[in-house]
Amino acid sequence: MKLHRLSSLLPHCLAGAILLGISLSAHAAETEKPATRPNVLFIAIDDLRPELGCYGVKEIISPNIDRLAKSGLVFSHAYCQQAVCLPSRASLLTGARPDTTKAWDLSTDFRKAMPDVVTLPQLFKNNGYFTMAMGKIYHHGFDDVPSWSIPTAFPKAPHGAGAREQDPDAPKVELSAKGRGPVVEMVDGPDNSLHDGELGDMAVAALKNLKGKKEPFFLAVGFIKPHLPFNAPKKYFDLYDPAKIPLAPNPFYPKDAPAYAIPPGGELRSYSGVPAGWPIKEDFARKLKQGYYAAVSYVDAQVGRVLNELDQQGLRDNTIIILWGDHGWKLGEHQAWAKHTNVENDTHAPLILSVPGMGKVGGKIDALVEFVDIYPTLADLAGLPLPSHLEGTSFKPLLANPDRPWKTAAFSQYPRGKNLMGYTMRTDRYRYTKWVNRKDHSKVDAVELYDEQTDPQENTNIAKLPANKEIISKLDTRWQAGWKAVIPK
């Protein structure tokens, strides 16, 4: 693909800057370190559950992501720090947790709390990398200029009518879907008639041009599907028969859980075509799941195009590839739809890593890892110095020895209103959550305990059972110690 083609794919005001940046930096080889340092292909996917072929889910058609998994490792217990887009991404990209970034919602820029923080891509840029982003890496309406060598590029093709995320605590999400478009839509058009197809075009064009650069690159590609609305070209819907799609095995609220722990999913009702009332009835639940699955297969096809181009340009052997979903998503579990909670369905997210020269490939790592660990891991793999502000730890040692002792807990959180924060801790067997006053953590409003061994769907809160008093005491000691106590030596 020629340079003029890339210009046609990028917003006019950005295309010139991107091509000029690539061109000029290619002539600055004398000041750069040797290009034997690995490139990084950083693939973000919005609202992707860890339900793919490589995660053992046969119903999902995801051949391209599965192919990536065969050349790398699948992390089966990776957890985001807050299950909603902006806070999760802010945490991952700064290497700091939500209480440090102060980004707990969809309207807060982490630079307000951390004005001088060096982000993950900024660290690579500061160390001689050409850093480039396209699509959703931070969040809609937010970008971070210091992170990139050139401005972030965004596709012009639509994502979905009126698409934006919703605050689950705001009652307005239940009231109107005017102008928001259908919640599920089969699109009569080619892949690049929608955002992610065009983004695939842009990423392919970028790789063609990045090949000629003498400095290594950090290319971030942020796909939006399967985020609502569930729209994709018709051929991806045709892959799935709604009648054969399994529904959530637990379409009911967890027994003895606090009433505010799991909102039903007001974000869903901000689009048109959703029948009134909760829970969602079976026939429409199948339609929704078909739409979600179709969107996953659609984005999988775009990932495949990017991976193919990486191979075509001869870049694979010197490129670290990381693919992650920013959090999980409920598809009827706990009679809810969307994210916005501390439950396993929302905090557990997919993470796949492929590293040149990696010894063991095609396997799984069962150790607990957190998204806040991604920053130090990529820096470690590239041989870059680690900033002192990081609140995670590199899991590079797991690549050589997946069975070595590792973190004994992963920590996530989610606010409810102005006064409550739910802090959840996932161990190898339990999920322990405390809902506390945001200003005074000694004021506890509710406690949740789920045994992931006997109750992996988290259907029954067993925190109040007298028989679990000793377990609660031990878990609370660990909870009080916090994330600093679980960094492996």
C-alpha cells in the first residue's frame, strides 16, 4: 500500500503529520540505538470477554486471535483494576492503580492527578522508539499527547449511532434511547464500512511504512468492537445460529449479595430496540448474544489482517505482540448486561502475549496477573528502565517458568455513588469484596465472599456463614495488607 493510500485512510489533519513523522524519523538513524531492540504491537479490544477459542470456548469463532495464542501464551487469570474503559486503560497505560490515577469514572483525565507521569508508550518514546496510536487506546475524547511521536489517528467510519458509555449509577440511562441507534444491527457493507474495518486498513498501511524505519516502533491499535452497539457486517452474524447459542447459566442475582453490587445494565437500554423490563427474556437474550459473538468474530478478522501484514513485512521475528481486552462483560449473568462491577465476569479479561524467541508457546499461564503489571512487563522485555511510580510488577519471569511462585492475589475496585467504593481481592480460590466508605475505609457497608472452587459463577455470597469466620479473618488480613504485600520477590 503506497503512502498516498495511507493519507486517504487517515483524518486529513493527521495524515500529513503521520507520514511526515514516519519519513523524518527514518532519516534519524544515526542518533538512534540499534534496531535490534524489539518492536511492540499493542492491540486493545473493547469489552472483550475471555471467551475465545484459545480460552476453550468452542462457540466463539476467533481463528486469528487463536493463531496468535499458538505463537505465544494465554494468561488464564488476568484481571483489570476497574471494569470500565477509561479507568482500566488509565491504570494499564500509567502502571498505576485507580486510587493513584484518580480516574474512577469516564470523565477524569489521569494527568490531573499525575501531571508528570511517564506513560507506557511515553517510556518507549523517551528511549528512542517511534510511538504511534490509532483508534481507542485511552478513551473517547481523551488522548495523551506526550505518549506519541505523532498525533493519534481515528477512523471516520461509524462505530454505532450515538455510541458512548454510561454511568450505571445515573438513572437517565434507563429513560431514553432516542438517536442512539439499534442495539443489534447486521450491516450490509464491507468490513471497512465500520470503524474497526477501517482501523484494520489503517494499521496495515502503517505497518507497510513502519518497516522502513531504523528505530524500533511501538504501534498501538485500539479496536472498539464488541462494545455496544452490537453491529457488524452480515457475514459475521451468519456464523452463528441464535437457537444454538448457550445462554447464561445463572440469569439471577447472587444470593445475599448487596443490592447495589450489580446494576442490571442501563448502558444496554441507551440503545433502541431493547424490550422493557428486567430480566431480558430468552429470545432477545439470544439475539444479543448473537450480536456480541458476531462483533467478536468481526474484530478477530481485523486482528488477523494486522497479523498477516506483520508477517508479510517480515516484522514478526522482532516484534512483541500483546493483545488485551480492557475488561470483561456480562451477557445475562446475574440477570445483568455490561460491565461496571467487581464480579469475575467483569474483572477477568483476556491477555495474550507473544515474544520473539519465547521458549514455550501455545500454552497457558494460570498465575494471577494484573493489568497494572503490563507496563513493567513490556518495559522489562524491551530492556527499558522502570520508573519508580509503578504499582505492578513485571511478569517476565513467568514466561520462562509459569509454575514458579507468584502473586497470591489480584486487586480491583468499583465505586458506587459518591460514598462507596468496593475493593475486591481475587485469590486462587476466593473472591473477597468489601464495600467501604470512600473517605474512611474503616466504615464497612457490606462484605462479599465467593468460593471460586465450589461456586465459580459467584452465585452465593457466603460471607455471613458462621463456618467461614476463620476464612474471612485470613482474607481480611490479606485485604488490609493490599497489593504491596503480594509483589513476588
